Amino acid sequence: MICVAITGATRETAVVDDHPREISDLIVAYDPATLARLPVRKAEVVDYFRQRGNVRAATIADALPAHDGVLDNDAMDRLLIEVHCEMQLLSEEFNHGRRMRELLAPFLNALRAAGAARPLRVVDIGCGGGFVMRWLGLHGDLGDDVELIGADYNAALVGRARELAAAEGSRCRFEVANAFTLAQPGSVYVSTGVIHHFRGDELRGFFASHAGDATQVFLHTDFQPSPLAPFGAWLFHKVRMRIPLSHHDGCLSAARAHSAQTLTAAATTALPGFTCAMFGRWFIRKPLPRVFHTLVGFRPALREHVLKALGSRAGRLEL
């Protein structure tokens, strides 16, 4: 769950906003140091969207339950759990668990070949309902030396992820935590649909958080922007999503997605000690963009091990 503070203007006219927030960005808030839940005033959320001319989002936000003008935290948690259940449809539709496994496994093998310390700890940032870690823990066959951890600020989503993992028998665990301040830091950080929530200095700051000595690799997957992406997102969400917030935010996510150039520039600036590149942007032998692309980063000492482990897929890594 990615949460961003409201920084709205007070003008009554529509605000020009190149990077509008999603509804889910604004309906929950946390203290960044303690992760304690903070109150969110419904009027501020509604006004944010009204000032930007987003009538649909303002209408959705205005219908949310509140007490004394403050959004009901329990109701917001129930809504977010429903939304994340619908988001899992997208991951299942595009075989995202398998996609993550196919990219993650070679990097784990590269770490093994380089003699990296064990266990190889893989941390999913903003894991939500935990689909990726749960799938990998059940089907990934990544090895007994691998630990799979999902981290999220939202205790309700983490609780749901734990329940599902237990029911499925998946070998992974979930923590209510900042992924970068875990007592045992990750060797590999992954995310799905997270990086488009950050812009400018926030994006560079997100990448700078990977600079700890333990971090060896990161793999961040998100929508790939293209002329067809907004329509494709609208059509998919129209057909598959029943919750208005899911449909609104899902379509906006595709519109907010960063270009490969933006991602590699931000990551390279923030992490000069890493090799950063895009992976899997194009269909093989066809000049067509894939729905998703992945920003890859790794320590330069791993380069030869990475290329060897990727084998025939090394050509999809845009070094």
C-alpha cells in the first residue's frame, strides 16, 4: 500500500496537475516514523479532486463513510482489501507470478555464483494482499536458501496476506513495516505497480533507499506507457472490475506510468553504485511494447554472473 500526503492548493478554480493522485493514495495516511494511522478528513480528499476537475473521483470519495468528517479507518481497510482482491485479477490475467519468477530466479542464481551471503532475502515493497510472494512461495521453487517477505504499511492488508498464505500453504511471511527498515534487510527488493506513485524527488528518494550495503538487486515492475496503454487499461478494468475506486485508480495508474528513460535516469542518479537498466520492454522480433516493463538494478560486480544466468534472455536487458 503506497500512501502519499495530500498537498492541495486552496484555489476554487481547477488546479493544473501533471501528476494527479489516485483515490487510494489519499484515503489512508501514516506517520512515516512510527507507521501509526493518521486521521484523514474526507472534505480534503473531495476538495483535492474537485480542484483538479476530477468530478468522478470527487464523487467516489464523497460517498465514502466518515465520522465527524474523518474517514472511517475500518471501512477504508475493508474497501482496500476488496480493491486488492480485484487487483489480483490483473496479476493472474497476466501471469505476473510466473513473470516475476522467470526474472527473479536468474538473479538469485547470479547471487549464488557470486558467493552472496545466505539466506537470499527477497522483499516485496508495498505488497498489499501479497499475491507475488504467495505465488512464489507456493510455485516458485526458488530454493531453500531464499526467504520471501512482503512488507506493507497497512495492517489490514498484511493480515489478509497472512491469512491467504496460511490457507494456501505458501512459504513466505508478511510484515507491517517499511521495507527498507526491516531488522534483517533484503538482498533483493521487488515491487509491482509501486514506482508510478512517486514523482521527481520522491522517485529519486525511493531509489536512494536501496543504497544499503545488504542490497544487491532490485526488480521493479510497472505499467509501460504507450499510446494504447490508457485505452487498454480502461477496457480491462471496465470488463473485470466492479468497484468504482478500482476502475478509477487502475486506469489512472496506466496514465501515470513512468517512461523507461525517466526510471533509468532517476535510478542511476540516486544509485551511482548500481547498474540500472530496463528489461523486457518489447515483444521478441516485434516492434510492439509489452503491457509491463521492469526496472532492474544490480551491483556492478554481479554483471557477468547476471548475463550468464539470464542466458538467451540477456538480450532483453537494455544495458
